[in-house]
Amino acid sequence: SAHLHPGGSQCEKSKPRMLSIPHGRHRWLLALAHVGVARAFYLPGFSPQEYQDGEQVDLKVNKLTSVKTQLPYAYYSLPYCQPKKIMESVENLGETLMGDMIENSPYEIKMRVNETCKELCKVKLGDAQKDRFRSMIEDEYLVNWMLDNLPAATRYRRPGGEFTYMDGFLVGIMQNGHYFIHNHVTLDIQYHSNPDKYEGYRIVGFEVEPRSSGAKDVAQACSPNVAALDLDKQDEILYSYDVRWTYSEVPWASRWDSYLKMTGGQIHWFAILNSLLILVFLSGMVAMIMLRTLHRDITQYNEVATAEEAREETGWKLVHGDVFRRPRFSTLLAVSVGSGMQVLGMSVVTLFFAVLGLLSPAHRGSLLQSMMLLFTLMGILAGYTSARFCKVFEGDEGRWKFTTLMTAFLYPGLFFTIFFLLNLCIWGVKSSGAVPFTTMFALLVLWFGVSVPLVFFGAYAGFRKPAIELPVKVSAIPRAIPEQAWFSQPLFTSLVGGILPFGAIFTELFFIMSSIWLHQFYYLFGFLALVLVILLVTCAEISIALTYFQLTAEDYTWWWTSFFASGSSALYVFLYSVLYFSSRLQIDKIVSTLLYFGYMFIISTLFMLLTGSIGTLAAFFFVRAIYGSIKVD
């Protein structure tokens, strides 16, 4: 193995993180009925940079990442060539939370100046450094570089002859028990110019071809016959590089398209078609309940009943005196529905901005940062919703202060505790993914300084409004609930109900999981917006249907059933994450496993709150409507 080029058998085995997503951007534009942004549109504060001939172009280095461990490390934690002074770029909250460490590098690159076999430096290797390299190569760590904000990509030829891109390049490869380090790179940089519109040149592509070279001096380094650098046989590494500039017809505005190339737009359309079929089936069922059964029931109930008929009255009308009886753990339900509305608000606004193209991958960390800030601001929605429900359950004398405190602290506190404990584990293995305590403090300030006051403000507004009027009064003595068949038990119906919302999001969930854990780009926000709409309608309909069947069986304890009828889909999301872990990921370290399941638990809980709150609200307005349409003595 004289030349270890990417595309060798070892690289293919390593399941590189492929850069995926739609062909250009036309698919998601289509999905949104051509609502989109023109290609020449530059995002705010993100205009192209023009370079003149011979001008210095900075190559930045980012964290070393691995799909096998999910633990990023700083680039200079390996014995690479260092600049005189290492300077860290200013990072936003999202980048810090993702463990990005963007630093300068000693590479000298000048616009349109080709270099061949330029020596960077020589580094002596001790046993500790060799062991570090070995463990990084075994865990398939990738080097991530950036040039003019474009990530370095390695090009691979697929079996069909097509090219596909991998984000970053491997630290080295292992063959037959020997470790080979990629110490010579060819930087292939594409540029574009348009003298009519601007002076100078814009960078539109950045590819890296790594190679292992065991040369002792730079004259030999580029010789085609030089042996690869075997870590066990050498105590010194010579780092060298080539720079190759090529003209490209790709304009600056489309430079991300090759990164976001993706086969599989059809999969998303099939998934949406599948979700729509579930939706049509459910809508049909709900329409049947509404038109046939309910219409018949209401007409029957409103006819003047004879004494004999009144004695034989059955069905949901019988429980009118108990249907709005306060459920057990009513405060927890109010808090859960409020927090669910907070998640929904965050999701809708984030997707709105994402669909407009304002959260593109070029803005590193912008998606995560936007979600954090929006979740904080949506505290006002959580406070308002939980206050309104508290008033329904407990009237004007309700424990609104306790409910509001729980809304502000219960779920955010749970998430922060898990996040803090996971962070301690990451910090324990000295990974750069550990969030610094200054950022932790910033998160606490966001929570206590912004979110908590907003929750209280929302709750205050909710309590000032008159209570939601209920069509029937609650009787003083609870009615006995007849014995239910096993298939009518709330636990069983909820578990069955959760399958449908999960079915609606199943395919999109796979791509989102790959984006998080396999470090792929996710840019299908148009599809995701469509899936969210389908999910919300599915949750509402399944809750309405199951609540109706439960009331027909004279069981009036429908509050929690309506929450878990759709909320139980989160259980399937978590079970799917277990399947994904065992089939798609090669994680074997304890900290990495804890990290995976900790974050998947948070995601599943957020999903439960979102789907459950939609189900409860839909069922509540449905029950209020049907009992408002009958005459009650």
C-alpha cells in the first residue's frame, strides 16, 4: 500500500458521513408550492468575500469528530503543526453547545497561487503521541477544516461511477494491523469570477485529497513511489501540502449545492404519501363519528324522552355530570400541556425561518441557537396555557402559583439536569464537546432571567381572563364506572393510538437521527414543515376518536387518555432510537452510549409533550362541543 488514497477499501468500510440533502434546493421549494428565496439572495450579515490575486486565504481548523464515539476533540490535541499563536474564533451559543473549536492554522494559501510539495513542519513522535494517533485511527476520527466558511470535503467515487462527498477526511487508516497517517494533503480549491459584477475572485469549492507519505524530506514527499508512513516504524512525521486552484462555473450563491446533494427525494415523497394515507383514514373515522354517530346521538338525546326511555339512557350522555370532573394529578397535566405548547411554538417558528433559508448550514450552530432562544421566549405560551387549564380544573381559587412554578421549572429542570450530568461525563473524558461553565451560566441566565419571568407573565395573563365556560356542571357525587373490557383499558388504547403519529413521522425521523448522529447535513425543512402539519392533525384526530370511544363506554376519566393517546408515540420514538443504535451506529464506549440515550430521552420527552398537548387540547374542545349541543336536565 504505497499510496493510501481516499477511496481505498478501508475508507469504504468506515461508513463516512456523507453530505446529503436535496438536489439543489428545488425539491423543498416544490414542496412549499414554490415559496422560496432566489439563488442570488444573500443572507443578512453573510455576504460573499472577494479575494485579489496573491491575497492570503485563511485555512481554519475545527474539532476532530467520530461517528463511532460521538466525542469531539480539539484539532491540536493530536501532534499536528501549530501556528506561532493559536487563536480561537468567536463562536455563537449553538457552536459552543455542539463542541465546535474553530482555530487558525499554519497553512499558507494565496489566491490563485499553486503550490507543489510545500513543507509545513516536522514533528517528533513519542510513545504517548503514537498511542493517541492509534486510538484516533481505530475510532475513525475525521479532520475538519474550513476555508472561507466552506467545510473541507473528500470526494469518493461510488460503484456506479458517480462522485459523492464526505465531510472532512480521516486522520489515518489501519490496514493489516499497521497504522498509516494522512500527512500529505492536496488542497483543491475552486474559484469563480464575474468581472461585470465584482472585482476579484470568490471561493466556491474546497476539496482535500489526503495521502500517507513516509518521506524523510520534502523532495521525496511527492514522489509517486514513496512508501506510506507506518506509525510503528517512524519517530518523525513530515507534514506537507499541495495547493491547486481551478476555475469553476458555479456561482457563489450555489456553492453549498454539491454538499447538499442527495439521492432520495422520492423517499420523502413516499413517506409523506404514507402519512397522508394515515391521515385520510383517521379523518374518515373522525368524520364518521361526527356525522353518523354523534348526529344520531344528539338528535336522540334532544327528543323529549318518555320516562321509560330515560331509564334506558346509555352512552356518553350519561356521564355529563362527571365528564369535566378534575382528573388525578391535574396540576401535572396542566404543566405538561403548557410545556407542550412551548415546544410547539418553538418548532413552528424555527421551521418558518428554516424554510425561508435563514438557518442554512453556512451559519454554523444557527439552528440550535435559534431553537434555544425560541424555547426560552415561548415560556409565555407555556405559562398562559397551564394557567387556563388550572382554572378549568380548580376554578378561581386554583393553586396558580404552584402550577406556574412547576411550568417554569419541572421540564426545563429535568432537561438541564440530564444535560449537566452528561456534560460532566464528557468533561471527564477531556472531550472538546464539554460545554464550558461560562456557557452553562449563560444557559442558566436565559432560563432564570428570561424564561421564568415570561412563564409568570403568561400565567398572569391567563388567570386574568375569565375561565373557559363549560357546558355542563360537575355533579357532587362521582358516578360509578362500569367494568371495561381489556381492549378498552386506557393503557391499551393509548399504546395503540401512539402508533399512528409515529408512523406519520417515521421516515423524517430517520433523516434527523442521521443528521444528529452520523453528522450529515439536514436541509429538508420544507418536507419537515409538511410532516409537522400532518403530525398535528393526526394527533388531534386520534385523541378525539379514542376519547369518544372511552366516553361511549361510560368511562369519564378521559383527560390523561387524551394526552397519552397521541403522546405515547414518544415511546415508539425512543424504542426506534434503540433499534437505530444497534443497527446503524458502532458506538461501544460507555460515555458515548450514555450521551446517545440521554439526548434521545430528552428528544422523546419533548416529542411526548408536543403530541400529548395537541391531543389533550383537541379532545377538550371536542368534548366541550358535543356536551354543549345536547339538552341536559
